[in-house]
Amino acid sequence: MKRNILFLTLIISVCSVWAVEKVQFPESFANGWEPYIGKMVQITTPLYVCGNYYDSLILAPERLYVPEERAIGLAEGDSTTYWAIQQANRAQIINLSCNISNYKVRTGAIVKNLTARVVAPNKLVTGKAPKFLKNKPEAKPQMPKGNLLVCATNIQNYFYNLGGYAHRKTTKEQQALQTEKISKALTKINADIYALCEIQKGDSAAQLLVNAMNAMAKKEQYAYVSQGWSNGDTISCGYIYRTDRVRPYGDLQYGYHDTRDHYHYRMVACGFEELRNGERFVLNINHLRSKRGTGEISNAKRMANVDSLLVMLNRIQEEQVFGDTDILLVGDYNCYTQEQPIQTIIRAGYEDMVMRYDSTGYSYIYNSEAGYLDRVFASPTMVAQIQQVSPYHLNADYFYTRGYKRGLDKTIYRYADHDPILISVRLVEDNADNYNQQ
């Protein structure tokens, strides 16, 4: 009898330890996590993968967005809304330690009925990988047929030669893999014009990439716009285009006149003519200062970039440099929607086409929060000629170990850290199309 009682006590004890309590998130934890610490729970609320860090995942009941996407940034003054969004994001986060290869998990995947042990506030542990829904790559956005397709993308420090800036630890094998991943991705996108950020100054890197893309396409259909500069140990912006669809015209225009300033190579405008109808427009690429240092310093430098950009655009229009007022602005602005540089461009008369066509999207993920660093703006005469703008989630959703520096795969995914933005353009006759330079 005594033995039976001890056995029953052991069974009850084990069951109480391994009993799973069904909860909702965050409702069940409104009064704190303490009652659940040490317990096994099953969260019945579907959870999105928002971040991806080695042996852990950041989960939340909805995708998390950078506060500056919805609120004025701190660089422009303290924002109550900013802090409210930041606190709400932190409250919604679950850090899940699990036995899983992050290489195989896509940000945006969904976990249903997560069963795990609560070990601390907002921290859960499970011994096996949860089951994921929507973990497959997203399909290429459907773009209107018959239009010009522009692809604006950051290609993350693409250099021809090794050593120096950004490539101090890159091997020849990594460089070859980077070229393969980028060229595969760009040829799959099948754009007519590619506006590239973070490509090496000079023509050698562009030539290397064009050669790889032509090899992928199995015909000589891609070319690059020559910068006219010798190779340098810095990044720039550049253009690759389909020779059977468009041609560049006019001299490249730069936002900074001082060629010693590396921003000179990161703010460029070029004219393009569609071969089938002779219609033209101006494509401007920009790569503003990144957010290094304090917010105030970064913002001041980005505002200086924007001031130079607007001076260049005003000169292009007033002096009829390209003979066309249709201007499309693209690139990596290193700014979210509500930050001062973006709002300054809008107030200058350029419409934010990303917000017009996909205001809830994103092109970059940092610290588990999504947002748009990659922008598209149109001059007043260009707005009606933009038919669609869509991010293509090839990069931001994937953990960086899938990239070329880890050499894990040769797919198109994570060829860079920013997603490309696709822009469908349907050019129409413009009375300003009177530029005859060949």
C-alpha cells in the first residue's frame, strides 16, 4: 500500500511538472510572467517570426515595425508616439530558444500552438523546432506587363578587387559566390534597368557583374553605364540596363561637385530612352549616409545629402539638362518614412511612391523591426507614369548566414541585406522630350 502511494505521488508530481497550460499572448501575461515561470505553456495565439538569431527566434503576435515608420524620429525631437511604439514592440516580443537551423527559417513565417517552457519574462525554451507556416520564399511581385521594369537594389559592397574597404576578410571563393548570387537574382528579376547602390567606384565591378548576368542570360543583352572614373576603394552607385529595351543618354549628373567627397559617387542621375517609342525619363540613384554615431549627427549628414540632392534636381529641371521633367528617384536613403530627410523630399514636391503603392511593406529588418530604408519618389510629371511599386523579399527575410560570406548556398536569397524595389514604368509623351544629344 505504501509503495502504491509513493508511486501515485510520483505520477502526480511528474504530471504536474509536465502539464501544459494553454495561454494566449499577450493577454494571459497582462499581470506579469511570474505565475508561469518554470511551467510548460502552449501559446494558442499565432506568432510571427520577426527576428532570427543563431539558436533563438524573436516571435510576436504581429510583424513589428521600426517606430520611425509611424512616428517622428528622435533626431527631430522627442516623440511620445515614437516611445509608445517602441514600448509596445518590446512588450510583444517572445525570445524563443530552440533547436533549429536559422538558415531554414524565414522572417514572416508563422508558428501555431507553440509549446515551450517559460524560463524568464518573455523568454521560452523548447527542445525541438516548432512547426512553421508560410516559411516558403515569397513569389516575385506581379508587375504590369508591357511596361519598363526598373529594379532599385543595394548589392552590399560589391567590389571587383579584394582588400580595402568592406572586403578585408573576403576570400576569392566568397567573391565568386557573391557574384553568382547577385547575377542570379538580377537576371531572375528580369528588369530593363537596374539602379545599384554599394557597387565599387569605377567600371571594373560593373563589368564583372554584367559579364556574369550575360552568362546567366546566355546572350549579350546587359551593359553598364560607364562612370568614367578609375577604380577606387569606396562604394558608389551605378546602372546596368537591357540594351534591347533602353539606352542611356546625356552626361551623368552628380549631387556633389567635389570628386574627393565619396558622396559625389553616391548621388547620380542619368537619362534613359525607351527604344520602342523614343520616350525618355531621368533616373536618379541616391545612397544617403548610414545611421552611424548619434542620431543627431547622422540626421544632420543625411539632411546635407538631401540638400545637395534637391539642388541637383532643381538644376536638372531648370536647365533642362536631360530635356525632360520626368524624374524617378530611387536608392538606399537610410531613412524611414517619418524621418526628416524623407519628409523634406516630399515637401519639395516629390511623391513617395512606396507609400502610395505598399504603405505596409518593408525593405529592411533591423533588431527584429521592419521598415523601408529603400525609397522611390517621382516628380509631378512622373507620378502618373508609375504603374506599380513593390518590394521583392529576397534578402531582408533571411538570416545573414545564408549570405555569401558564410558560403552556405548558391541561391538568390540574401544576396544583400536590403530587398530590391521593383518599379513598373509606362512612359507617355512629354512635351519636354526635346533633348537630342546622342
